Amino acid sequence: MKGGWDFTINALPLGGFVKLKGEHDSDTEKGSFGAASDWSKAKIMLAGVAVNLVTALVLFTILALLGMPKLVDNQFTVASDTKISRYDVLVGYVEAKTPAAGAGLKERDKLLSFATAQKTVEMNGQKLSEVTKQFAGQKVTISYERDGKVRSTQATLLTANAVEASRKTDNPKGYLGVAPQEIIIRKSTWSAPVVAVGLSAQFTQLTLKGIGTALGGLGGIIAGGVTGNTEARQKAQTEASSQVSGPLGIYFVLKSGSSLGLLFMLFIIAIISLTLAIMNVLPVPALDGGRLYMMLASRLTKQKRLTPKMEENIVGASFMLLIGLIILITIVDVKRFF
């Protein structure tokens, strides 16, 4: 301790760290958290939620004006005040033993055009499947951009019969053999604040749905472990982590987003801020919202205030559950990214 400050090393990268004087609800020393009024405690515990929410709304508003990336189907926007300012088709994944693999295309390549001696088709916002279908079975010259340089390569696309036959198997193929990644940027003007609010509501709904799936899967893991049903436990593990990512997943998302430019980085930061606001308002005792709910629930009892031991047991148990879920998600992230 120096000058009234405690300096500590907090090695686990699990979010922000704030420690108040007298954090137990039953503390009575003057100037401590426990001695504050219930209204003051509520404001303290909701302050982080409010800041994260405001940050997300401000960033979403700025992005709607400068260019909002479209990452989910039916992403909220005001159609009458929205125009597409950028539409790129990137190579998201190259399947082995396909025309794309033979032509040397790689992930992150930006596809520009397809051409034969008789015909040239620029991508210009068109769907990759619609463009390649026009050249089914033909040898084409593919123009693409990699590391800021325009290059070209040649490939013979699959025939329509080959593509149609593959759709009846467990390994359907496209004419080129890549999974495209569409980069769509949309701009708004007067509706930017409306887009920010609507998008926040949409992502909140999706986040809560993902959390519900994760918790349902976690319950299935526990039930499968108790009953010895390995198949059910493995299925539940997949469900628990399929729609969420932990610290490792966030790292790879940020790494990927950084290569797509500032707008994508701001978009990811806005989503993380919104997610923190949502998580911190949920009734999880280890988090701010949970402590608020614990305090409110205790006021309905005869005891009125939780004892330090009761509070520590509840928070400790919920924290262990939270850590368990993070470990589970991280294990799945390792399998997903490595």
C-alpha cells in the first residue's frame, strides 16, 4: 500500500477489476460501500453497465454515418436512409482439390472479375455463385487483389452437372470451390441514432439467445455427467459453446477484424461494449448486476442484509460456475481456431 492505494497484480485476463472499500453489504464503516444507501449502491453497480451501453450506442451511431459493416442476416437498418458504400467478395475458405485450390487462390483474396475470350464479368457487388454459374465448365481468367496488388490466375470451373451431383452427397461443391466472405458496408444519415438503438436491441436479443443456449448446454453437460451418458454430454458441450467465444475467440476476432480496417475494429469494439453491458446486468452474483439483485432480494427478507459469509459463498459459487463456462468455451475455441 502506498499513499492510501493498494497496488495488485491481477494476472487473469477476465475483465476489469474494481475493489471498493467495505464491499460486503453488511459493512457499516463510514465511507464504505456497505454503509452507502441502497440507491447509491444501485448507481455504483449500474454505472459500468451505463457506460458500456452509451459507448456502444455512440460507436454504432458513428459507424452508421461513416459505414456500418453488415455481419448478420436481416441486420437492422432504416431502408429508406441506407445505401451500400462498399461490397467486396473475399475468399473465406478454399476447399482442397477444387479449381480455386489449383489456381492458387488463398483466404482473404479479394475477387475482382472472371473472364474468357468472349466475356468479362466484374464482381461489382454480385453474388459469387451467380457469376461463376455463368462460366460453368469453362476455363476462366480470375482477377483478384492480394496485399494491395492486382493479380490474375486461371482455373477451369466445375460443370453444372458436377455441381448438381455433389449437392446430393455429404460434400456439396461450388463451381469455383471457395466459401465466399462478403464485405458489405452501409451508410445512413439522419437515421444513424435510430440504427444504433435498433442494432443494439437486435444484438441484445441475439446475445441473450446465445447465453440461453450456452446455459442449456451446460445443464446438459452436468446431467450427462451425472447419468454417465457420454453422447448426451458431448452434444450438450457443443451446444453450450457453439454460439459464444471466450478470451481466445475474442483475440482471433479482433485479429481478423484488424485486417479489414478501422470500421470493422470499431464495430467489434461496439459489440464487446454492448455485450459487457448485457452481461453485467444479468443476475449472476459474481458480476455487478448479480450483486444488485442479491441486495434487492435480501431487502425482502427478515435479515435485510446478507452476512459476509453468505455473500461470499453465493458469489464464490457463481464465480466458479462462470470460470467453468469460460474454460469450456476456451477449449472449444482452441479446437475451432487451431
